[in-house]
Amino acid sequence: MKFAEHLSAHITPEWRKQYINYEEMKSMLYGAVEQAPSAELVDPEMVSRYFAKFDEQFFHYCDKELAKINTFYSEKMAEATRKYGNLRSELTEALEMGHVKKQPAWKTKTPLGKRNVSARKLQDLKLAFSEFYLGLILLQNYQNLNFTGFRKILKKHDKLLNVDVGAKWRKEHVEAAHFYVNKDIDRLIQETETAFTHDIEGGDRQKAMKRLRVPPLGEQQSPWTTFKVGLFSGAFVVLLATVILSVVFHGFGEDWRAGLRMFRGPFLIIECLFLWGVNVYGWRSSGVNHVLIFELDPRNHLSEQHIMEIATVFGVLWAISVLFYIYCDPLGIPQYSAPLILYTVMAIFVLNPTKTFYHEARYWSVRILSRVVMAPFFFVNFADFWLADQLNSIVPAFLDIPFVVCFFGQNPTWHKMAEAQDGGRHCIEDVSLIRPVVAILPAYFRFAQCLRRFRDTKEAFPHLVNAAKYGTSFFVVIFSYKYQTTHAEYVLSKNNPWFYCWIIAAVVSSCYAYTWDIKMDWGLFDAKAGDNTFLREEIVYASTWFYYFGIVEDLILRFGWTVSMSLIEAGYMEGDVMVTILSPLEVFRRFIWNYFRLENEHLNNCGKFRAVRDISVAPMDCSDQTTILRMMDEEDGVVNRRRKTKTLSKKRTEQRILLQGDSIEDICS
């Protein structure tokens, strides 16, 4: 592998601009050689002056790159030293609290977990040390890659120009540079390993290093997993084609709307899951650090192949269930047993308590989903509101759940064809309040999250403005429900006032959401876009046309409901059919949205050079942080502090150490 490819594959994405600009320096060298005057046509002295002038420019550029690397390395080392001091303080405090005799941990050899230290405290310490250790390894990798880059480019310089100036410059400047001669990073790594081994794992180095191990920087995919993804993907494509042909030539049963509502929800979830896998592949290929953004465990998380494998397996099960549903009579099985078995298998997979079938990933998903449902009562992290946004794109799947519950719950004879069809029609025609309430839930989750973020940050913009965006969805659902319940009272829809209320609310909601997508979520239409017209100054994905496609595609699909409403009102299409057609398109819109939303978040992390999670063992309460900052802004803040000496003395004993806290938003969100 060429070094340029090796460098691109192993850099830390958030520090991309701080690495040696190897490609630019290589282009300078090749450009100088190509543009050099021919020795046969000009005087040799002119050729020498040309290369002397080029060397002056080239080594001036090398000086700038070296200064950039030295500065960044020094800043990161100072930050790492502060973090390590804080971690050691927290560890010492935990040891003193957990061991009565307060003997040094290296003498007792007793794991911290066997002392009187809470499980939560122990888990926080382990997580903080493992993340800190990962940051040290990334910094060490930064050190090695940059030195190798200088060595390679200077060697190439000497080879192309037939000189030894590059080797001399390397010895005088690079090998004497602070980022290379400084070995504090090795000392910190050794001390972290020692502290973690002796104080936390009781001297068990194998167990400690298993916890601290850093995943390969160049992620390798399992050939067996690749084979399974290909196998199940091919099987799903064949089965899907069979399903389509069977529906065309055999029909979907007499009560086709019931079958449509039973299988539509699982299909949307499977499609969503598969496209998430494609998202992960795109993020990883483009250097968008989704592991950091979602705060996943960098040592143990699902790759895109694992996600696609789960999706394709369930896709095959879904297609088989549909075929059983269609050919129930020849097979001699109850028609509605197929969807019931499908729902049961999917529920068992998600809620399976055993440590099998990607237990950590399933537990993470259920935990994040529970935080979404309990939105106002928890701090809102990126993964929380990202998942809530995904739920807003699969609303039809939520709406089909009350139908399935109604069908099987109120129809005990569902296995008998005639009774089952009557029960299906009853549940379809049901226009109770359950459907609008369920339809509002995903928007409510995001609405509540925005209010919680406003409470934590005290920033009306963007959080209250974003909450208003989701609030418009409430009116769309309410007016749509009123229109449906009063539809029979009017001969024409245009005579129904609720119809116009629904249209106006839908237009306002779609315009609001589209504007927010483009400007806030994606950060496009930036005034400083420069050559990237209508985009932003910095973009991650290679083709600008992908961005323009996303802008147009999002506009079309945001207003896709207008086509649906027109065809349904004109009597050209059944409502359930249009929902079934548009729902997968909405999932596709969210799939494209995911690329630009995470890219925007990734660029924010790059601006802060944040490459690992900032784990605070004992974080400061957000309200305390707000109070401190407010007192700092007050003119009589110092006077107030003197008046309350006793109170503040007590507060100081309760203060806890932060590993890093740049702002209230960083701590609370």
C-alpha cells in the first residue's frame, strides 16, 4: 500500500487538517520536476537556480507543516496530562473510600471492584480510563504517522532531484522537533496501563489490557459476515421478486387492506435497518466518525455488514411470511398466522435477555429508545434525538400497530377466514382517537427533547424554534383527523372547512421542516461557501452533485403528500396503497438526510478536534455550572462570593472534577 493511502486510512478524522499535507507536498515535487527547464535547452546554472528557488519554497512549506504539527501535538499532550491528573485524583479518592486502611493499591493487590466502591463509580472509572487510553493511542499514532510522512516525502524529494538536502533537513529539523523527541506520550501510556492493571483490575494485566485494547485503526471486515450478507441479500431479492409476481397474478387475498397493514410496518423497519447499514458504510468510507458521534464503544460496536446481515435475515423472513400469507389455502395454514409469527420473532429478537445475537447492540438500542420515550426526563444526547428523528419517518409503522392489536386482540377467531375478514374490516374502519394519538407520538418525542435541551442550555434558539417545527405536525394530524371524521357530512371535500385547515397546516409544516433540514441540520446555503455554491465552506463527500441531489430530493419527498392527496381525492388511488408507496420513499429521504446530518455534526467535532468521548467520572451538575457562569458575569460577583464564604466552602467540598468541559452545552447535551 502506498503511504498516501496508508495515511488516509489511519488518520483520526477529527484531526485531518492537523496532519502533514503529504499529497500537497508530493504534488509540489512532481510539479517542479515536470515544469523544470530542460538541461539540453538551457544553461545548467539556470536549472540549478530553478531548483534552488523551488527548494526555498518547498522547505518553507515544510517549516509551516512542522510548526503546525508541533503546536497541535503540544496542545494535545498538555490536555492529556491534565486529564490524567484528574483521573488519578478520582482513582485515589475511590481507593480511599473503598479501602478502610488506605493502603497503597500495589500492596493490597485487591481489585477496586471488591472494595466498598459502588458499581456505577467503578464502571465510570473503567470507561473513563479506556477512553483516555484510546485518546493516547490516537495521539501516538499521530506522532508516528507525521514522522513517517516527513521521512517519506523528504526521501522522495532527494530521489527526484538527485540531492541529499532532504535527508539533512530531516536530521536538523524533523528529528529535533518537539513532536518527535518528546516521549511523554509513551510514559503516559505506560502509567495508564499500570494504574488500570494494579488499581482497578487487581494486578490482572491480561484482563486490564483486554479492557484497554484499541481496535485496529484500519477496520477489517469478516469474510464470513460478508458471505452471509451476500447470501441473504440475494435470497431476499429473489423472494421479493416472487412476492411481487405472486401479488400480480394471485392477488393479496380478499381482505387485501388487512394484509397490507400487517406487513407494511415490518418492511419499513427492515428497509430502515438496511439503509442504516449503507449509511455506516458511507460514513466510514468518507471519514465521518459515527462511532464518536453516537458515543458508541469503539472497541465493540456493529459494523455496516452486521447491520445489513440483520436486515437481510429479517427481509428473508418477511418475504417468506408474505408468501405463506398469499398461499395459505394450498399450504393448509391459517392465513393470519404468518404475520403473527413474524411479529413474534422480531419482538423476541429485540427483547431477548440472553447475551446472544448482538446483545450489546440490542441493549444499546432499547436503552436509547427508552430515553426517547421518556424524553423530558433525561438529558438529550445526539443518539437520542437522531433515533427520534428516524421514528418520525416510519409513522405508518406506528399507525399499523393499533390495527394489529385490534385485529388479534378483539378477534379471538382470527384463524377462521370469515370471522377474520369481518374483524379486519372493523379495525380498518375504526376512527377512534388512538390513531391520531399514535401519529403524534414521534413528533411529540422530538418536541419534548427540544424543550429539555432548552431547559438545560437556556438557549431559545435553536431549541424552542426547533420545538415549534415539530409542533406544526400536531396541527397536521389534528386537522387531518377532523377532516376524516367529518368527511361523510360533506358531498365535496372543498366544502369541508377542515380540509383547508389540513392543507394549510401541511404546507406550513413541510416548508418549516424543509428549511430546517437544509439550513440547520445540514448547514448548507452558507454565506462563506466559496466555490461550493449553495453548500458550505467545507464538505466531506467527494461529489458536490450528491449535495445538490439531496437538496432537490428532500424538497420533492417533503411535499410528496401533495401527490398522494391529489390522487386519493380524485379517486385514482386507494389511501392504503398510496401510504404503502410513499412510506418507503420517506425512509429513503431519511437515509439521505442521515448522511448530511452526521457530516455536519462531524465537522463540528473537527472544529473542536474531539476524537474520543469526554467521560466525566463525576460530572458537575448543569444548574451549578449555569450559576457559576452567571455569577462570573455579574459586576458584584466577587462581593457575593465573600458574603457567602461558609456556603461556598461547603460547596467546594462537594465539587467534583471534570475531565473536560468547554461549555454548558458540551456538558449537558
